[in-house]
Amino acid sequence: MDQPIRILLAKIGLDTHTIGITVLAKELRDRGFEVIFSGLKQTPEKVAHAALQEDVDVIGVSCLSGGHMTHLKVLAEKMREMGLDDRILIVGGVVPEEDVEPLKALGVDQVFTMGANMDDIAAYLRSAVSA
Amino acid sequence: MSRASEKLKAPNDSGETLWRTEYYEPAIADTGERKTRFQTQSLRWDIKPLYTQADLDAIGFDPDTDLGLPGTYPYTRETRPAGYRGDLWAMTQVSGFGCAEDSAKRWAYMVEQGLDSIIVEFDLPTTNGYDSDNPLCRGEVGRAGMALDTLQDMEDALDFPLEKLKNITSVCNAPQPVNLAMLIKALQRKGKKLEDIRLMMPNTILVEYTCVGRYIYPPKHGLRLACDVIEYCMQHHSNWMPLNIVGAQIYAARGNPVQEIAYSFAMARAYIDELLARGHDINRVAPMVSFITGIDMDFFEAIGKLRAYRKVWARLMKETYGATAEEALKLRLMSSPGTMSMALQQPLNNIARLGIEMLACALGGGAHTINTPLYDEAHALPSEDAITIGANIHHIVAQETGVADTIDPLAGSYYVEYMTKRMEDEVFAELEKIEAMGGALGALEAGYFQSELAEEQIAMNRDFHTGERKFVGVNYRVKKDEQREIEIFRHDEAAEARQIERLNKVKSRRDEAAVARVLEKVREAARGNTNMVEPMLEAVELYATHGELCDAMRDVFGEYDPNALTPTL
């Protein structure tokens, strides 16, 4: 097996629901991913900097407060500015269906909501990173 | 174990062993049991096919000392002598969004729907102690609750038929002294008699550090502010409930019933010990403490939990604190169904779930108020449809089923009594463990609560993915290509700009020098050890903002490092 996939899991803004991100971190680690957690209450700018510094393959943003459109717009811009737009960007949490396409238009690669299967997420990341 | 040895093991087993060998085992001999393991949902206790007197004997159950009668120690059968035959529970829902006038309009609608209690939720900028114009709050103003910056917002928010409510709960834990001051001043300005209002405040900061995250200051300062609020109410508004420890959040963070009760009570001990150290009497402190419990789909875990809650509380207050007043021994409880079971998929199924959970609340008893989340919970803030149906679920259970017509109707059920007693024993064992860590603050600082809950989160997630735990529409009987079948509430993106305009307007007409002086007064109080509510009352009247007041305390207390309490991943 080549280098493990590195993923930065991030909480942006004031939303502090952590169950999804806690479970995902553990499950991805058990599947051989290298997981870095941003900590709570981060700004999009800080997340983009951390992604650059840690040279991750994937950034995963968890949002359950409804602020996903606002945060992802800024994060995607920062990622472009910093030349990180080749990295996979995924979003998880409470995201209404009608926001999925607009998120993708901003540069989000995939959205996972409640009930998403961990094997599916891992499989998606493996194929997206190697593509 | 062989059948013969089982017979030998339990000579007084009410015939269960014999029943097993002669009836049960032949009945399943060909097809086997439906599941490889029968376990309760979150405690994962093995469930036997049958419970009898032998199970109660084995755990030392004695109806005289373990049950008592409704309104008598240890209150297992109900804290209030008349149960729900006197008064039904107050019917409530959580609500709050946008600016003050948006929320007031919504609350008026809720009162019209027959709700007689409201839980006011504030947005994340407010609960984290920022004004709406703070850059950190982009996109969050008025989203997850009502935006609150100044006394003007609180006054406008109370523009609805308040007098129709049995109680009102204001959820603003980290900045609770600011919030309390705004509530008191707004109510006075509206000409309300404060003694006619029953105000409840979660003020549950230790739960925030444990599993919710809306904290500002380091835990010992958080605890001090919470105790200032309790102390102020104890002295001035003794019919209010200034501490509602939200066990429901511990449960929502996947804590099992034993963890929920034990962590909640360990936290209660931290507040109580601080107030006793300030020289107050346990018989006056204990009645200030109440709890909010989370109710989920495992029916008997829920009922056992409700009964164990009040019994353990009574024993803890009597045996550990030597409380003697009845009001100190009686648990005050709000029940909150739907804590974890509101599925995103096929959301109308959630109506059935809420009905069942509400039934468990009514049967388990003990709650003065029952809160219903709504069937669209996983999608967005509630729509008006969801509010109406949520209110009707209360009335259907209360008025159509007859379950509220006799008190503690499940008492004496072998299984229910077994669950109740076993939970009680395990809660006491867990409480002892936490005491040995230095109580709730020690356990929190050691990361104990957080890592125990993280393990439960991972285990429960696996139970869903292996199908061990079934969730209709989510991992069982899943609908292919499901389209959303309900209308959902949409956040008004313009609320943020409107709120900032409101804030600027208030700021433009206040006396800046007076505000600066009062903010210094707040800092001074924070540096000392006088009650923080008093200077807040003065400050909010001068229109010092919520964020400014929280900042003044930040200057003295510092901020808690948000990563220090994150569960070890």
C-alpha cells in the first residue's frame, strides 16, 4: 500500500456538534487514513492554512448548524487562492438536498448527510484521491 | 449452562426455570429465537425472555423501601402525590429564530396551538457570547435561535401572550447572568409581575463543556457564574428554576441512561457544593436544581430511567447531604422525547416515534413539563405544520389514551422494577467513581466524560451500520431514491443584516461614557467574588450589549481553549 490518505477534519464557526466528526475520525483511522482534527470554532482561513501546512489530500468540513453555504464559500475561495483547489473537499452534517448542487458549484466534491455509511465514505475518498 | 444446573441455582425462581425447559425452549427448538442477542438499546443489558419475582429477589428489591407511594420517599412512584390526575404536564417546544420580532410572532403562534410553555433558544453568536456584528458570527446570526444583542431585543421578544404560559425557559448557558439580567429588566419594563412568571434557565454550563461546546470561560469561572445565577434567584425569585441540568444533551451525545443520570447528578453536586460553601442551606439549594432528561425509543429503558432518576435524587439528597425538606428530596424534571430518534429519512415516521416516546414519558411520570422536538428536526428548524402536530401529540397522549388517569401504572411490573433498581445501583456506583476523580470538575478536566461518551458514539454508530440497531427508513426498509415529502422552514438570510441594523440603532442612542463605566464595574465584580447578576442588571439598562458584557468578563476570566476538552480521537 502506498502513502496513507491524509485528511483534515474541521469544524468551522460556532457550531459544536461533534458526534459525526468524532465517529468519522475513528472509523477512517481504523481504515488506515491519517486523520488530523482542527478542533472546534475554527475560521475558514485557519482551516485552509492548516490544510496547506499539513499537506492533506482531503479536507472534510462538518456543519450541523445550517451555516454550511457561508463557510464553504469562504473556504473554497481561500483554497483556490492558496493553490489547494486540487484537494478533495467534502462536507458532512445537516445539509438540505437543495443545497448540495450549490455546494458543488462552489467547489465541494461530495456531501454526506445523516446515515451515510462509513465504508461508502472511505471508498469514495480512496477513489477520489487516486483519480 | 445445563438445564439441571439452572434448576439447582435458583430454587426460589417462581417457576421460571421449569417454564424455560418445559415451555420456552421447546417453543423455539425448531426455528430458534428471532435475534442472536436481545439487548436493551443503549445500556446493552441482556434481556431475558421473562422476568419474575426471582429477578427482583436477586437484586434485593423490597417494595416497602424501594417504592413507597406517590409523593412519599423515595418517590419512585411519583414525586407529586396526585401525579397527572391533578395537573397534566406543561406542554412545550423549543423555538426561536431570526430577530426578536420574528421569534415573538412564532411564539404567539405556538400559544395558539395549545402549548403552555416555551423553551427559548438563542443563536450561536449569543450562546457563545458575541454580538451579531462580530466577524466570527458570519452566517450564524438568527439561524439556530433568536439573535440577542441588547435589552431592546429582549423587550421586543416578549411581545406575545406571556400570561398564557405555565413556564418559559431561556437557554443561554455560558452568558446566563447577562441573559437573566435582560429577562428581568425586560419583564419589568413590560409591566409584568415577576412572581407571576415561572422562569427556567438551564444554566447548565458543565454539560456545555462535556458535550455541547457553547462555553466561553474556563470551567471554574463557568461554575461560579452559574452559581451566581442560582444564588440570585434563590434570594429574589425563589419560584424560578435557575438550574436545569440538561441530561438530555448527555443522552443525545450517546450517553446511556446510567451515564446520563450519574453525570447529571455529579454535575449537580458541583453546583450544590459551591453554594453550600457560600453558606447556603441544602434545604434551600436543592429545590433550585432541576433536570431535563432525554427520552428515546427503548420504551423500558426510558421508563426505568424516569423512575430511577427521582429515586436516586431523593436518596442522594437525604443520605449524602442530609436534606430534610420534602422539596429538597423531590426531583424536578422535564422530559424531552425525540432526543436521538428524529430521522432525516421518511420524516413523517418521526410522528409515530414521538407518540411512542411521549407515551413512555407519561407512563414513567415525574415530569412537570414535556418537550417535544418535531418530526422535521433533522431537516431544519420546525415548520408551522410540525409545531401543530407536535402540540397535538401531547394532547393525544394526555386525553385519548387514559395513561395519565392513574399514577405510576407500571409499578410492580417485574421488568420495570428490575430496570429501575438495576439503574439505581449502577448510577450510585458511577457516582462513586466520579467522586474519586474529584467530582464533575475533576472528571471533566481529566477528559473522562468526553472519552466515555466518544466510545458510546462509536459503538452506537456501529450498531446502526451492522443493523444490530434498526432505524426504519435509515438502515431498515430504506426507500430507494427518496424525495423529501415535507415542507421545511427556510432561514431568512436577511435576518443578519436586520439584526446588525437593530444593534447599531440601539448603540447610536446610548450614553457611551456610562456604558464604559458600567463595563468597568462588571470587570471589577468579576475580579472579586460578589454576585455578578447585580452589575449586569445595571449594565443592560444602559444598553451595554451582550457581547460587550461577555467581553468584559473575558478580560478577567480569559477564554477556555476550545480544543482542550475535545474528545481524544
